[in-house]
Amino acid sequence: MRTRLTGVIAGLALSLSFSTSVIAQELTIFWAEWDPANYLQELVNEYEKETGVKVTVETTPWADFQTKAFTEFNAKGSAYDLIVGDSQWLGAASEAGHYVDLTKFVQDNKVLETMAPATVKFYSEYPGNSGKYWSIPAEGDAVGWSYRKDWFEDPKEMEAFKAKYGYDLAPPKTWKELRDISEFFHRPDQKRYGVAIYTDNSYDAMAMGFENALFSFGGDLGNMETYQVEGYINSDKAVAALDAYKELYKFTPPGWAKTFFVENNQAITENLAAMSMNYFAFFPALVNEATNPNAKSTGFFANPAGPGGDQYAALGGQGISIVSYSQNQEEAFKFLQWFIKDETQKKWAELGGYTCNKAVLESAEFQNATPYNKAFYDTMFKVKDFWAVPEYAELLTALNQRIYPAVVGGEGTSKETLDALAADWTATFKKYGRLK
């Protein structure tokens, strides 16, 4: 009897063990509500087919994304296993223990070799230059430019431009050319304008816009290791960059004092501007004839180089992190191993996601897939980002309060503006004990 009962129990235990092993585990990824999240859901459906693990991409509107994420984090909730979070969250999320340390994963899986180096640095590493990583580059994005090819290629316009500026009219390769072309096409009497740039000061639009000039003029926000900002954000190069950004504002359409990605796409679709700054994530709408009547005559180029040859662009996009309160961390690590494979990244790009994978980015297939992919490839190896420290929101607010009135209102000199911003940031870093 005892032998038989023991056998029954052993068999039951084996059965339960087997049942547990074949039950499909589930993962939940949290992201903002936009097209790339839909593409990610399509991608992870492939993971379910391969592994039996169901992955759900849960979304919420962008306006609620950060609040909802950190509410769950602070409650140490396990609703999300992974999150595709903004790079600016790295400091707050890692220092508070919300993200799993992925340093060993990055090293073991050679992420630094397979992803564009700049994307790993800014989407994944915190503190700066520390060699500690908290996410894997997921949705690459940066600021690029669209332009009206039909305006640029009009023989009369080309002749007039060459006569005035002494060189051929073409997509600008330098900020000087960007300025000249903006001036040339600025014709308020014809309701045509030179350029559309970011000016909104409610979140990071103004910062992202100005950074395109700052970084390409050889300036910087500060020293990311020592948090020294004096002599960086108010350097001569930074001052020249702000002068250049203020100059471009002169050639924007009327009422361009509170603009971001929606308005800057409209500048092209509504025949307002010759050139428009925007994130690559919003360029698909410009090659779609249903959303852009000028789709066939819209071209794209990477952010131009500054006077010293520096060429960078402000980083957008997000990395994917494992939430430390997840009860499915082992499976989440397996998912990341699948996600970073070259073949997965190729599929991600084909679906419409913006890969950061070097092999895919460098392939002719990728670069020729859309009119803007070549510019995206050129850009993703030349990106820089805003501060990722927990107090980044205070730094961003100070920047908006100083630079917005300087750009759209013409208040003060660029030197005065940036000296004041340097003082603001120095005070913030001292308050949080980062700067002695």
C-alpha cells in the first residue's frame, strides 16, 4: 500500500511538474501609445509563436506615460515586466531601484558591439561613462530634417540661389547652408517660409531643437561625470549655437512660437516651409500620400555640421528595461536575448520600428527601404542626449525658462541667457549634492 501510494504521489508530482513547465508564461511590456508600440506588438507575436510565451504590449497616452509608470514603480508593483522608457528616466529609475542592472547582460551578449555605440551610451548607460547599463536600445530616434525637393530642384530657384550665395542649392550639409537656404525661401508675401523648428516650451521640444545646434557647434550641456556646467553650456561655441538657433527662428512661419512635431510636419504638408526639423519617428506620415499631398516631393537629410565640422543630433527614442518588481525576470532576460538578435532587429525594422542594430543600419537593404532611412543611419551614430539624472525635470524647466524668451522673444544676448542657465544648473547640482 505504502509503495503504491508513494508511486501515485510521485507520479502526481511529476505530472504537476510537467504541467507547470509547459504552461505558457506571460510577459507585459509597458510603453506609450503610438505606432511603434503597435509594431512592437506585431514583433512579439513572433516570439509567442517561437516560444509559447505570450507577450502583451500595454500602452497609455504619452501625456500619462511617465506618471503611470512611476506610480507603479513607487508602489513596487509587478504589473509590468519590461518597460520601454525614456532615456531621461535612467537616473531616477536606476537610483530608486526600479530597473534591473543589465551590465552583465550587456557584456555577455556583446550589446556594445551589435548596437550603434552612441545609442548604448545614451539609452542604456548611467551614470555617464560608468560602464553600468540599465536598458537595451529599443526604439532608436533622433532629430532629422525634411525638405521640399520640388522647391529645391526648380531650375529658376537653383539659378537665383547660385547667383545670390555663390554655391549650388542642395540639402544643407552645414548650419551656414541651413541658414542661407532658410533665408532664401523666406517669402512672407508669397506665404512661403524658410524653415520650421521646435519652439514649444512645455516639455523638451525647445531643448531638443537647440541641442541640434549646440552639439554641432561643438558645445555641450556640461561634464556628465563631474556635473560641471560653467564653461560648457555658456562656452563661446554654445553662445554661437544659440545665436544660430535664434537666427533660424527669423525665417519660420508666422505664429511659430509654440511648435513641436505636429506643427513641423504640417509645415511640409501645408506648403508652409522649405525645410522642417522633426523626429524620424514622425517621418512615415510624410511619405504617405494619404497624410502628405507633397509626399512624392518630400526629401530628408541628417542634421548638418557646425562651423568646426562637428555633426550631431538630439536623441529621441527609448531603451527597454526589466522592471525590478517583475515576477518574471528570468523570462524577461530570455526575451531580451531574442530581441537583440540580428534577425529580430531586421524584422523590427521591416515592421516600422527604428532599430539601433549596427548590422541592420549599415545594410543597403535598410538604407534604401524608405526615403529617410539613409538619413536615419547617418544620424544614429552621431547622437547626444540631455541630462539623465533624477533631477532632469528641474534642469529642463530652467532651460525652457531661459532659452524660450531668448529665441521667440529676442530677449537678451545669447551670452547673458546661457550664463544665467549655467548659474541655474550649478545651483541645482549643488542642491542635490552632485557638485561641491
